[in-house]
Amino acid sequence: MATNNDKEAADLSAHAKPVTEVLQRLGSSAGGLSAAEAQARLARFGPNCLTPRRGRGPLLRFLLQFHNVLIYILLAAAGVTALLGHWVDTGVIAGVVVINAIVGFIQEGKAERALEAIRRMLSLRSLVLRDGRPITVPAEEIVPGDVVQIQSGDRVPADLRLVRVRNLRIDEASLTGESMPVEKETEPVAAEAALGDRHCMAYSGTFVTYGQATGLVVATGDATELGRISELLAGVQHIETPLLRKLAVFGRWLSIVIVALAALTFVLGTGLRDYAVPDMFLAAVGLAVAAIPEGLPAIITITLAMGVQRMARRNAIVRVLPAVEALGSVTCIGSDKTGTLTRNEMTVQSVVTAEGTYDVTGVGYEPHGELTQDGTAVDPEQHPELLELLRAGLLCNDAGLREHDGQWLIDGDPTEGALVVAARKAGLDPHLESEERPRTDVIPFESEHRFMATLHHDHAGHGFVYLKGAPERVIEMCAHERETGEDRPLRREHWDRLIGQLAARGSRVLAVAFRAAADEHRALRFEDVDGGLTLLGLFGMVDPPREEAIRAVAECHAAGIRVKMITGDHAATAVAIAARLDIGDGEHALTGIELERLGDAELRERAGDIDVYARVSPEHKLRLVKALQLRGEIVAMTGDGVNDAPALKRADVGIAMGVTGTEVAKEAAEIVLADDNFASIANAVKEGRTIYDNLRKTILFILPTNVGQAGTIVAAVAFGMVLPILPVQILWVNMVVAVTLALALAFEPAEPDIMRRPPRDPRAPIFSAYFLWRTLLVVTVLVAGTLGMFVWEQAQGASLEVARTAAVNTLVMFQAVYLLNSRFLLAPAWPHQALRGNPYVLLSIAVIVGLQLLFTYAPFMHTLFHTAPLGAEAWVRIMLIALSIYVIVELEKAVVRRFGRRAV
């Protein structure tokens, strides 16, 4: 937990002050605190752990799942069926309600799990100075003012102001998005410096990858940067998916219509047609049962579940069912760069010598590729300066390259590993080179001098000093450059221009220099490399974009989805990588500092124009997601780090990386990519759109048929007729027939143009004006055909039971035929297409035909549902009437395709 005092300690702006001042403000010293003072501060500040957030209890969370209008309608339907004594139907409806409640209950638990995952990131034990002596204490007992020692492999236990460093590099990717371990130093930085630029700080939860350091604890528990993210996550309001929002509106609208229609029918029958009150009450109940789409939530759940299975086969694991549909409706994807759009494998792509620039093919750590110049492959053996530069990068190096289970891995620093891979591509063997020129001495890399130097001797008595480091530092140490085998005066402006060109392309630049040494020179000192070196050349390396990500971004653009890169990396790198991915304009990026200066309204305006965001913090990512949502966008946010978690939770769809992603990100997200591949998102978008199409097809099928059943009763009452269908027969049609047929639509494949359509308008209702028109059309045909069949049979002298049986079968066959129309929203359902592509359609029709034969001819069904056998002529009339719906709807779709497609 953290107190106000703890937060005051965190407000020191320690990154902007000298160490001595921070020590003084915290009442500490280089020897740390005394044991007594540490105990006093522990009591004052509280333990170094994140405060558990108290959420709603599980019982309350479960009960709140029933607080939904559509659920109320379902419960009313269950009550009606129970009153009618149909306990099987009551059980089915109740089961649907409970399943939906369980799904929602599981979904709401992810916030608590995300917070728990953050709490688990704190290290277990740490080395601190107490009374001037190093002792190991539990991380929870660290307090502000403690002096902590960290080294390679440690997790940083609290936010530290660094006091002393030695070759310290920290992996902050999970916190800032920085793709490379950050070199640390002790000098203060500007007060407004972004989190990733505070090189004198080490933050809780990050990893030490190299070196050692001593740091002063300036914040613990909730007051750390990690704790602030936890608070952000706890305070983020979860946004309902578009499907849930639209179903809520649809449910409210439907409930009003059903109640009004049932009441109208009751009043009409008792007031104008002199029906008996008990009979009209049963008729109104039957109408309500007919109109309520009891099976719709179950069909939606099954449709989503089928999509989940298909997505899992494509490496997208869905944790929350409605997110599938929401992903299909996204208009904007905000993606982190490192490891998501890029490979997270540094790769040398440019090698520069005095003779020219060479390109290096291949990406990642796999040592397969070649060196080219102007598109033509070159033999490094024919270019001595190029070969010597690559050899120098290989020898002045502590990294190793190995293959494991078909995958190439780097042992050591990724930047040095990239140099090893480049040398391997040129045909140099690391083991052979190190045997021919074994290392004699080394000056390790340190952030203070910004270079590494190694001394080597061959077996012929020659000595070689190789040096690599930051280009501006190395060039200061050089007097010459190597060209055509000779040392010529250094052209400083020429090399500065080349460095600028590489940096503008988003490359990280390293310079390499050389000096000859005598055979007896066996110790390497700083004065040996202080000046007079010969510059061999430059390496330009990047974390390259995934090839499949490039294709996936293009596919998203074709689908009308805007992709935005939101990263903690540097602006130049972000713009360069974004340009290769065709994200943004290739020139502009909005940095975290610039974003900080924008108000919410201005950010909302700029968010529509800017696609590349660099050096951003967790708060910035969260603000961006909110700004985009305020613009009416449906936002998907991808990411893998702790820093992504609040934005992942706030987004309409959070997508976490499964391999490199932190547990925090996975718990906050709705979808996890098993292969960390941005390309899987394009597949998921296609699946999401298919699912939404299928849901709309289901609604466009089940609602007209349900309303058609209710309309038959309303029309009969309006005309003063005997009810053509009994309430118990309506239950049969509604629960068994309609649900079974509609379920086949859950298995529909994607329509051919699904990824060439623009995203749906997020504000468009799920039940559009066109759907209303189609419903009225189908209802009219169903009511006319069903009543017509009933009247015809009675006119031919049939009994009431026979006439009602013919009417029920006509209604059922109408639905079976209309199912073929519903397989395509607007595309023509030609017989050769309507009967192929989805075997469940024919199967469901066959099942329905079998059930209707049982309904018509089985003696026990006669008793239960008051039916009677039909003759062959009646079946011919039923099929001819039913086929009319197919012809009428196909003609209607042809007219809409020609004149009003946009209205759909």
C-alpha cells in the first residue's frame, strides 16, 4: 500500500535533480538507512506492494448479469411457458439465461486478474544497504530512502534514482515500449523528459540485462510508475462492445413493441370482436410467445462460439465472446511497434565504407542473406574495406549466435548479435576469426565513454585494436578513414551526412574504427584509443517490420480500417518503420511531449489526422484511445507490455501478444494472439465481420418469422376469425422449428466481398430501416399464406384440427424456404448456391421436415398439439404457397441491389 507521504516521495522529480539533492530530500545517505529508520519508514509508508482493489463480490457480479431488458423478456417467456405447463421449454429458456449470465460473470473477472498479474511482477527479495552494510530483505520491506544494489538478471524492486552505474542496461520494453535495453547513467535530465528518456532512473518491474548499479529508492508500492499503471487500470471503465450496445437498444425496442402488440390484440378482441376474456388472454399470451425470439441469445452465443473456434485455428485466442463481433466492426487499430509490427530482432540493413553503401538482405537473426550494392550482389572478398569492417564488428563483440530447434537465437546484446549475423552473411566464421585473431584485452562498453574496444593479435606478430560505439563519439577519436587500402584524412562532414541519412531512415547507427598495435602491446588502455584512429565505416541497423505485418496492414486499409502506430520508441525510428508499413504520411509523428501539451478537444481533433505516435507513456496511450472513441471510432488496441494494459482494457477490443506479452496485458485483453503476429488480426477482422453478417442474417430470419406467427393471431382477431394456430402450436413452431433452422446460419462462410467493404457505421442500429421493410414484407407473405391455407381448408370442409395442422405446416415450410433466402443478405440465392456451401442448411431442413411429419401423423402429437393427418393434395398446396416467399424475396433483393444497396 502507499500513503500520501509515499506519494510525496514520488513527487520529487528525482530524474531532474542531482543525487546529492535527492539524498538530502529523502533524509538518506550513500550508506543507506539505519535499521531503526527503515522500520519507522515501513510503518509510515507501508509495504512495497500494490494495494489490492476491492471489487464487487462474486454473488453481486453474477446477479447483475440478469439486469438486461432482453433477459427480462426471456424470463417473462419462461414464466409464460411455465404457466402453460410446457416445462421443457421453460427449462430451455432458463438455461439460455443462466449461460449468458455465466459468460458475463467470467468476463467481468478479468480486471481483478489483471491487477493481480501486476502485483506478481514485483521482485521477491532485494539487496539493500542498512547501517552501511549490504543485507537481503523482502521486496515488500523496501522503503523510500533505501539504497538498493541491482545487477544483471535482477528485477528492479522499486523506482530508483541511480547513484552509481557500471555498464548498466535495463529492459524497459514492458513499461515504455523501447525496443532495446536502455543504457543508464547518473546525470539528471530535464524535468519534462518522457519516461523512456529518464536515463538516470530505474523503474519498478523492469529487468536489468547487463551491468550493475546502486540506486536510491524514491517511490514504492502504488507510488511507483508500475503502481500508477495499476491505478489507471483499476480506474478504466470497460466499454461495451457494439453488439452488446445494439442488442440492448434492440431489446428495449422489442419489449415495447411486444407488450403494445399483445395489449392491442387483447383490447381489439374483447372490445370490438366480443371474444371471451379468457380466450383473448390466451391469445395475447400466445402472441407474446410467438413474438419473443427466445432462441436469439442462444443463437448469438453459438454463432460467437463457432467464430471463436475458427479464430483459434488461426492463432487468435478469444477470451470474451462479444469481442469477436466487435473486432469485425473496428474502424481503427492502435498497435505497438516493437514485437507486434516488427520482429523484435535487430538486423543490420546498411553497411557504409568510404567506397560506398551496401545493403544487407535478410531479416532477423537467421544468418542467410547477402550484401548488395545498387541491387547487385557483391563478393565481400573483392571489397577489402567492407570485409575488414565486418570482421571488426564480429571481433569487437561479446554476443553469440546459435540455432535451437530450427530457430536462431542471440546470446548477449541484440545490437552486437546483429553484427555477428551480418558477418556470417558475408561468409565470416566467428570461431575461425577468433582463432586467427584471438582477443588479448578489452575496454568494456560503458555509458560514460560510449564505446567498446578490443585488442587482438594474429599469429604473425601483428596487433589490432578494434573499436565500436556511438558514431559521434567514435568520429571524434578518428583522424583518418580507410579507402582503397590506404588511410586518408577523415572527411568529417561527409560522414556526418551519412550518419544523418541512416538515422533519418530509422536506423540505429554504430561506427567502427581501427588502429594497428605492436606485438608486445598486450594491455589496452584508454590513452591507446584517445585519438588518431582510422574509421572503417558505419553499420545501420533496425528492428525490421514483419513481412506478414506489411501485408496485414494493406489488407486492413483495403477493408477501410485505419492502422495507427503507438509506441514508446523514438520519433525518427517510428516514422521510418511506419513508412515501410504504409502507416502515416512517412514524415510526421506526434511525440509524447507534444501530446502532453494538447487539451482533450485538440487531441480529439489531431487524432483523426496523425497515425504515428512516439515516446508515449501509458497515460498518453489511454488518452489516445479515449480521443478516438470520442470521434466515434471502434478501437482495437494491440500490445504486449505492462504499459499497454490500461489502453487494452479501455479499447473496444484489446489484443495482447501471447508469446512476448506480459501476463498483465493478456489479462486486460479480450483477444490473445498465440503467434504474436499482426497478420492474425486481419484474419480475426474477417472472422468478426463474418460473424456479424451471420448474426444479422439470423435476426433477418428469426424476427420476420416470429412476427409472422404473431401477425397470424393479430390478423385472425382483427377479422373475427377462429384462431388458426393455438398457443401450444405456436410454442412448437417457435422453440423447435425456428431455433433449429436459424441455428444453421451460425455456420455460414464469409461472403466474397467481406474484406472489401468499409467498416460499418458504429452508430448504425443492428435492426436497420431495410430490416424493418424486409420484416414487413415477409410477415405479409407469411400471414396471407398461412391464413389463406387455413381458410381454404375450412372452405373445403376440413375439420378445425386439419385446417390448423395445414396452417402450422404452411408456416413451418415458409420458414424452411425463407432460410435459403436468408443465407445471403443481398446477393442472389440461386438454387445451386443456396443448397451448397453450408451442409447444416440442408440438414436442418431435413430435420424440420421429419419433425413436421411426426407433428402431423404421430398419434401422441395429435393428443399433445391437437393436430390431424393431412392428405397429399394438402402438401402440394403447402409447398406451392411456401415457395412463393423464395420468389418474392429474391425479386425484392434484386431491386435493392439495383437502387438502394446503401440502405442495408
